[in-house]
Amino acid sequence: MNLGKSTIQIQIPGCNWFRTVEQENYESLHQGVPASLLEVQILNIKDTVGNDIQHLTDYFQGDQPVLKTINLLNTQTEEDALTQSVAIDQSRNENTGIEKEEPASLVSLEDSRKSSELVRFQYDGILTMTVSLLSENLLSCSNYTKDVNADSFYVVAYMKVVQIRIDLKYEIVKDEVYCDKVDTKEHKLQIESNLGMDRNAGFPEFYEKLEGDSKDYISECSTIGVDSNTPPTGPCIEPIEHDKQGNNAGLDVFLAAGRPNISPEYTKNVIIKVIGGTTNVQHRSDFFIEGLFSKGPGNSFALPSHKPIMILRDPPGEPYLLQLQQ
């Protein structure tokens, strides 16, 4: 996407000679510059209506302007040699009368021009993260204030698997230009979850009663262990994925909710971080788990399905009924 127009300065180091040009496309050919060692810098970048894109200008023209050097001293000699090679290939094609594919020397000429004459300025942008859950995983909630340290808040059911979608993209111009491709060699995702495990009383007994893959699901990516004999699995380090077109960077994560948290703030959380490079991007999702709190065999009971009645007597008066609401 074309951001607008950039003003570029080309200068011979140590000399008063310089040239200022405007470039509307991300790549342009500037002719009439001397065959010399040149310094190139971006003076400013303006949008399509002429307003300065300040954060991009500041990036390239900060306290220390970003300077790129290009050596054009030998460019003409190299191009003359390659041009001669192309002419020989074309002559051979004409003499044989057989059509051939584009001569290798012609391809080499174009590659040589790009490598020797191209100056690249790059602004990666600000890496951002968005975390969301499938609507089918969510329960409704009212009259609950999200913790100020949490980036998102969800209500999920006890012992249910939730699908968390993580989307990553670079913000080039806020609300306008984004790039959803991320370097998978440099960056990975770290997921730390206490959605399934907890430190409240009776957890080892509860954990031992689980069957099948349930133990693996609720212990996934957790920093909480069962006991001294069963340490935590630790945070998960996962690769970032793209779609078939190489876009939509992110990851789908499946985690299971364990028991409700009976301690203030009564929530559990999942912390997701982007690791690698110099970036510092993370997202904390808080979860309120709705359902049973089981302490294991013989130490728990289901919440009653009826409204309990308690009879209080205060002699010598008449007895009265106190009805407790769930």
C-alpha cells in the first residue's frame, strides 16, 4: 500500500553537492546522479493529502537520521559488460531462428541493477496482539468490573475446553495501514496458563480423579504443579502460523478450564507474550470459571437445586423462618 510521498536527499559525503527528490511509490529510479559514493536519507513522509506522517518522519529523521550509502563508482562498467553479454545472446537467437526463453544474462542484468542501485529503507511498525475466544466458549456475565491489569475478561464453564485465537500484526499507520506478516524465525509465542491448575485445598485429589486426556488439558502451559512429585509443565513456546497466502499471522490455542477459583479476585488468567527480537508485547486474559468446586472424593457436594430453609428459634418468642437465596 502506498503511504504517500517521501522526500529523499542524495548527497556526496564530505561535499556540498546534494540533490532532493520526491518519491511517490515505494520504489523509483532516480537518474542524473553522479557515479560516486552517495549517502541517501529520507527527510519526511507525507500522506496522500499532503499531511506529514509524523511518527514515520521521526523514525527516519530522529536525533540520528537513518543514512544509507550506495556505491555507484563501478555501476556503469558492470552494466556495460552485462549489456554486451545480452547483445551476444540475442544475436545467437536471431542466427538460429529458434525462440528461446529470456537470456540468463538479461536476468542477471536486472538483478545486478537492483542489487547495486537499490537503497532500502524499512519501518517495521509496532507489533500488536489481539486475543479473542469463540463465542460458543463464552458465558454471560453482568455486574463485574475487570481488573485494571487485565487486557480482556471472559466467563467460561467448569471443565470445558476453550479455543483462544491470537492475532498478530504490525501497525504502520494507526487505524489505516497494518501488516499481518511476522518473522517466524525471529519471533515465537509464549503461553502461560493457570486456567486449569490451582493451589487451593484438595486439588491433588481432584486431579487424580480426572480421566483420559483431562489431566494433560488442564496442566497444559501451567506454572502450577500438582505436588512435589508432579511439577508444572511450564509455559508453552509455540511457533507463529500464517495462512496459505502467508498472511494472518497468529495461532489457535486450546486450553481447558479446571475448578473455579474460590480466592479473591476469583479469576484465573492466561498470559501470552511475543518473544524474540526487541519487542515487548503481551496480553493478559482473565477468566471467571462458573461451575462446581470439587475437593475430591468425600469432600464435596453439588450445589442444591432448591432454595434451602433454615428455622431459627429465639425463646420465648414464636419460631420464624429465614429463607436463604442462592
